Amino acid sequence: MLLHSQSFSNTEIEPKQDSIKKKAFVKQLGNGFLPTKYFNFDLRYLIKFNQYEGLRTGIGGITNEALSETFRINGYTVYGFKDHRFKYSIGAGFRLAEETNTWLNASYTNDLQETGSTKFLTDTRFFQFFEPRLLNIDLFHKHVTKAVSIEHQLASKLLTETQFAVSNINPTYNYQYVFNNNALSEFHLSTVTLALQWSPFSHYDYAKNKLIETKEGYPKFTLQFTNSFKNLFNSNINFSKLDFRTIHKIPHKNDALSEITLVSGITSENAPLTHLYHAYPNNIRKETIMQRFSVAGLNSFETMFFNEFFSDKFTTFQLKHYIAPFKISKRFQPQLVLITRYAIGDIENPERHQNVTFNSLKKGYTESGFELNKLLFGFGLSFSYRYGAYHLPKTEDNIALKFTFNVTL
């Protein structure tokens, strides 16, 4: 047997280590974190803007594995310069089992949430330098929420999270909901939520006793059920919600890609406006096309006006086809994206929602358009046109012209 020895100089090792550290830093930054030795600052809280708070700025973050691999603390505090109010959250997590990535979490949050929005508990972290829809949202409700949850990798391709939460909800707008012949303006909710995320076509491997997704596969499916119990911890209303989402990506030759997103939800008849569905609008009510010029979202209806529709049952479908980038030069490679969106929904007993006016989606809402992305420093342009049953009398009111922003780290 022959033994071979090989030595490496420091000049050979250090560049490799520096390269690994740089890649790890860029990955963290791409996920919205600025890493330090024991604490990762969360870039989502640095600066935002919406119609209710105006400028919203603050700081937040989470402890990292260098401090502890079995315990974590997370939180944030922000201030709105228009509503002159601090919002904050503090939470902690304990890892119960390493192999199944099982965590027990607890949190206390005093903040705002957009009325009609739904958050899936199992969503992986998604970070944008711009969150386009936030700029124009004006319908929020305040909430103080105490929550306990368990994250658990039930199987290699099945992630679950179960949460029990007690919330006090107070709309920031003039609204009352008629429930059992009583007009409620504040809602006290005790909810249990079960969320499942199934990725049957992804590939996973264990690395250092952790399950890591090594190859992302599609379609992916997310299912979430929420139930509010009346009279539990002073809850004054009961209802249930069932939400579903699937995302499918189909790669084509020459770097083209088709992406399909289907989202659906249904609530029981007792849900207040805060927990209905708004179908992701992203258009502001101003007179001319250029006055409505803003930032296009990723999955929002660009021609649908904010607060125009609310539903207690709805389905949205989006098809995006990414044409291969135009390789004009090494640095200038704009990309054309063709887009079609459709939404349908309905609502039972709209008269129970007092002091607000909105339409139904029962006739089906359609818009189509395109994006031309990465024209200059990540900026591009978006054009959408509204047609079909909810086409408006004035042609210009059916058009949305906006800019896009795409940056890849």
C-alpha cells in the first residue's frame, strides 16, 4: 500500500474559505438577513411604506446557530410615521427533535394585518427589496396575538405546522359585522390552525442531521384549515376557513419557463371582513393611468382596485410564461413574460358587513398582459388589461401600466 501526502499552503486554503464565507453571506442576504456572529438582522423591517402608516421603519432579527442550535429568539419593533404608533413582536423557539426539525414556538405580536389577506403558516421565508402591494394598501386591522405553535417534518416531503392563537382584532376603518343579531366592531378570536405543505417531486438529503432540500420539484401543494371557537378564552365569534394553493413550474427549451399558480379558499358564513378574501388587488383609485402608475406585484391583479371585491369563497388562477431572455449583451438581458389571470368568487349575506361597499366575483374576473423585466438596474415595465364581465366603461380604467423590479443575488 502506498501512502501519498499532500500539503497545502495557507494561500491556497484561505481563498477557498473566503469564497465559502462569501457564498454563505450572499445566501443569507438573499433571504433577507444581515448575519452577525450570534444574531441575524432581518432586512424586512428596515423600511416600508403603506397608505395607513406612511413610512414604516424599524429593526428586527433572530438569533442564529452560533448562539444555540436548540434555542432561538426572534422579534422586531417598528414605527409608523403617519399613525404615530409602535408595533412589535417577540418570540422564542425550542427544538424538540433534530431529525424531524420539530420546534415548539411561542410569540406575542402587536401589529397590523391587511384585511382580506391569508398567510400560510408553512410558507418558507420570502424576501423582496420591494414589496409592491404594500405601497397602496389602506385597509388594515390592528391585532394583538398570543400564539403557540409546533413545526414538524412529518415526512421528508411533508412539512406541518399547528398553531393555537388568541387574538384581539380591531379594524382601523369604520366597520361592523352583524353576528347573532349583534353588531360587532371588535373581534376576539381563539383559533386553531393546521397547515400542511407537500412537495412530492422535490428531493431531500440529510446533512449534519438536518433535512435539506437538494432539488426543488413541482408541483407543490399547501393546505391550511383554521377554526375559531366561540366562548373559548372570551372569543366572541366562531367560523372556519379552508385554504389551498398549488404552484407548478414547467421548464422548456432555451431557458423558457411556464408557471401556474392556483389559489382557492372558503370560509363559513360567520367570518367577518377581516378574514374574507380580497383576491390580491394592486390598483389604486386615481383618475388617470399615469396617476395609478406604481409597482407591479408578483401574483396580484394589477387592474383590480383595492377593496373592490371581497369573497367568502374564491379561486384565482395565474399563468405566467417566461420567454427566454434576450441576450443582447452579457449584462443586458431583458426578459418578456406573458401573463393571464382569472378570479371567481361569491359571498353569502353581504348585508351583514356594515359601513363598507364591495362587489362580488361571481361573474369571473379576467386580465391579461405582459412584463418586460430587467431593462435597467433590475427595473422593467408591466402592462395589464382588464376585460370580460367586469370590464369598465372607460377604456383607460381597464389599463394598468406599472414598473417591475427584479434582483437576483
